[in-house]
Amino acid sequence: MPVSVSASTQVYRGLKQAGVRIVSALPETWLVHLIRMAEDDPEMTLVRLAKEEEGVGISTGSHLAGVPSAMLMQNHGFLAAINGIVSCGQLYRIPLLMLISQRGSFGEKDPWQTEGGGVTEHVLDALRIPFDRLDSPAHVEKRIAKAQTLARSASRPVALLLERDLMWED
Amino acid sequence: MRRVAAIQAIYPELERSVVVTIMGAVAAELQSIGHRPNFFYLQHAMGLASSVGLGLALARPELPVVVLDGDGSLLMNLGGLTTLARYRPGNLVHVVFDNESLLSVGGFPTATSTGSDLAAIAKGAGVPRTATVGTLEEFRGAFVAAQGAGELTTLVAKVEAVGPAGYVTDLTLLENRFQFARHLKERLRKE
């Protein structure tokens, strides 16, 4: 599978360095290695979800309890989670750290992924959610750390887009 | 059974627990009995109260967590029951007040009014302990037993479709949220 193990390892290291101890996730191709790493790590609690919006609740509970967490999802999962993000994450000023695989960008071969890629950044902008792209190994850990710092200082959700150039090797 | 009486019946246990409620009548009724810094009212995001409770229970396994859910809210996040059951935290009691209606928005009947059985759905999802109760005595007994069981329980309490005159209280959402987080932080320091 051409999902990058080294990039996934770097992203996972960034999450650990940010103090993340609970990860909620719904499997998708680009996230398989990350989810396995979380599952194999005795220091991490992995919560496998039925739908991404639940992850907002999990992260809210864990944040209120003082434990940093992250959400792993595909951009279509982000779209499915929006009411939770707005009426829990934003309403209650929760520093959600959302890692969103940006499917449907240039190079996408799966026809069913092609609509989500075009709207994801616009929706993030409409929601006033600060976001950055993870598209090169050069800045992965640093950008995760900076995203976490802003989420905490602003007490608001932030997003990082996992881009094809980083995650996919073909 | 009236929901406010049911909440009153378990209030001494709630005072010792970490409590997450859904929006509307449940939040207003619990506050009318007495707000505590260990009570968090999720005043929107219908369906997510049980997920917030799961996050709390997994993050702090030493804390007794109680979720006060409702039929309308739970019906919006039935998949969440499978996630609860998958991780089945023994420190979580999931109460569902089932009045068979969306009372806060005009009383429209929910699917539990036409036969959907939330305790059966929870059981089917894999929640290890489930029950449906219809009287105050049964409710209090089942709730106390659930808190002592050390095993995830979904307890459905059939209640009348009546609620308070209004839902807005003088406790602001963010005041509640930051007070709750601070309470949990201080509780961690003391323990």
C-alpha cells in the first residue's frame, strides 16, 4: 500500500510530542498506519468511532478532564462532524486538534473522493477554523506543535490537512 | 414518573459523580435542584452527551461518570452506543430519560413512542448492563446498583413528557464549561 509509513511515523511522533494521549479515529486508507501506531502504543488510548462527530464529544470530554487528544478523520468525515464541531467544539471553546486527510485533490484517482477535496478548505474558512497543510516531511512535527499551541492559547478548534504529497507514495 | 423527581431521587449520588447532561429540560431541572461544579450541561450538539461522557470516563478512569441523556438525543447518535459498548468503561452510567418526545421543541413524538426500545438497542450494541424502569423506586434502585456494578450500564427511565417553563438559566455556557474543567483539575490534584 503506497501510504507513506515514514510520513505516518512523523505525524504520530508529532502527536506524541504534543502530549496527545487519546486519539479518536475512523479508518480510511491514508490513516491506516497512524491508527495502527496508536493501537500498538501502550501510552495511547485509541477510540474507534462509528461516525466522526462522536470524536468531537470524546475530545471534549478528555479535554475537560485534562487529557490532550486528537481526532483523525478523512475530509468527508470532517464534513459529517460539522454540527458537533460548531455546537460543541466552538460553542464550548474546546481546543480540538483535528487531523484531516485531504482526499480529492490533484492526483486523486477514486472518483468518489473528488467532491470533498474541493470544499474542505472553504468549509474550514467558513467555520473560521485556523488550519495549515502537512505536505512535506520538513515541517510535520513543527506544524503539529504550532497547531496545538494555537488551539490551547485560543481555546478553539484547529485543523491540519494531511496532503497527498506527504501521505501518498506513487 | 416525572423526570425532575427522578433526578432528585439520585441527586446525592450525582453530587459525588461527574455529570454530563443533554440540553433543555434535563439541564434546567438539574440546575433547579442545585448546580454543582462537577455538573456539565451540553446545551447543544444533540447526541454527543454520551460521547463526552465516554471521553471523560476514558481520560479519568478513577472518576464515577454519569450521563443524563434523552430519547431524542440518543436517537441522533445510536452509533455512539456501539462505541460506548466497545470500550465499556466500568466507571460510566448512561441514564436515558425517555419521554417519547422532543419536548423542548414542541413535544413531537420520537420513535420510542412507536415501539423503538432504547434499552434493547443498547443491549444489541453490546452494552453489558441494560434495563428499562418505570417507577421512582425502581429507578433509584437500578441507578445505585449500576454505580456499584463497575460495569457500563445504559439505564432507560420512562418519564412523563413534562418539563420546566423555561430552559435558559443564569449559568452561562462558558462559565459552566471552565468551572467544570477547573473542578476536574483540582480533583486530580487532591487525589
